[in-house]
Amino acid sequence: MKNDKATSAQKLGSESESGTPTRPALSGVDDVVMLAGGVAMPRLGLGVWKCDENEARDAVISALRGGYRMIDTAYVYDNEREVGAGIAQSGVPRSSVFVTTKLWTTDHGRDQALSAFDESLANLGLEQVDQYLSHFPVTGKRVETWKALLELQKSGRTRSVGVSNYTIRHLQEIMDATGVAPAVNQVEFHPYLFQAELLEFCRAHKIQLVAYSPLTHGLKLKAPELVEVARSVKRTPAQVLIRWALQHGVVVIPKSSREARIRENAAVYDFELGDVAMATLNGFDEELRTCWDPSETP
């Protein structure tokens, strides 16, 4: 398994016409990646999982005023209202903010999904979201739910649609059934869970991988091997983890409710991890999951 992962890791990276691996140009917190379908999505955003009501609103305000232009929430986080309030109170025009929310597992199926979307939109106080995701690959309902999301996109009430926590097998199922690939797949992704094969598959099918929990929920921020890499580039371990994902072409949504940490997480554009540092970080993989594991979901 490790050898397979090593082989996949060697293949990763977009290539120039000469076949030489290249890295995405990273110039600032306002960088975007173009999704399939032509929607521009910021490469860095704020996640608000486990932020309570006041924390979510204040974190959104701090992030947007600090230059972030993407906010990621979900119905199950129970803070969509506060996210909407934060956007409204930030002073940043709604047209400049990329908003993602997600369909919870209890609302899969066409009618339930459409109704749940209406509720999320009302919670956020918005007429449109920029992205709506299926939060988890619910057994027996993935295709029906994916068709409902495509219906929502066609209606114009969400600009793009995608999935979260989908494995290659789950992605292939909905693509085979509909002929349409998700714009994004949001999964746990960091050096300690380096899903190289999934990243390679998504690139091949023009599915943008998005990293949630890129900071390992803090579990590895004091790990000696990570601290050593951070020391070598004179950055914090959190900044190294975010930069690593960005250099792999992955969109990153670190969560924080503290203004200082929100600023720290965005200060990743004035340094680069060299080939040796990237290879070292790639080698940290230990299949560490800090959230749920969808790999055994039928």
C-alpha cells in the first residue's frame, strides 16, 4: 500500500508541455482556481465547523475584513444564520464572497435535498450560494441526491455543486450514472493523511480537491518532524501544513475562531516549500483521520 502511495505521489503535480511538474502560481489570499464550468473559487477560505453562534459570526467578520473571500459552512454545523450575519456585517460586498454550505445525511433524496437547500438558503439570508455539497456518500441515495444538486445548479440558486467525503468509488458511481463530475470533492487532507491516489483521480477528472481539517485538529502541530520543517523555513507548523496543501493544488479551508490565528493561516504567500521539504512532508502519511472515514461506506 505504501509503495502504491509513493508511486501516486510521484505522478502528482500539473505538468508543463515539456512534462516537467509545475506548481500553481500563488500570489496572495485572493488567488482563485477555475472550477470545471468556469466558476472561480478562492484557493484559501475559512472553515467554521464547531464554531458556536458568536464565534462563527465574529470569525467570518475577521476573516473577510482580513482579506479572505471564501466561507465554508454546513447545515449540520448549526451556524448558517451566524455565517450569513457575519457576511452582512463585514462590509465586504456579497458579490465578492464565495459561500459554500452542505446537505446533511438525513436529507438525501430529491425532495428532501431540495427542501433542505431552501432551508439553508433561508438560514444564510441569501438568494444564492456559490457552492452546495453533498456532505457524505449516503448509501443507496447518492445518485438521486446528485441529480437533485444538478437540478439546483441548473436553477441558478447555486453556482456550482460538488461532494464531500467521497472516495474514488463513490465519485465513479455518480459520474457513471449522470455523466457529470462534481466540481469539487472536499475531504480531510494533510501530510498525515496524504490521499495521493484520490488527488490524482480528481485531477484526471477535473474535480477540485478541497482540504478540510488541514491542521489535523492541532494533533500534529507539535510533532517534532513537522516542527523541524517549520523551523527550516522560519514559519509556524500551521503555515507549513497550509502551504503544503496549496502547493499540491488543493483548496484549503482551515478553521479558526481566533483573529490572530485567522491572520496567521493566511500568511502563507511569502515563502515556498522546496522540493526536499515537500518530499519530506509527503512522507509523513500515517493514514491519520481526525474526522470520519468514508472508505467503508457501501
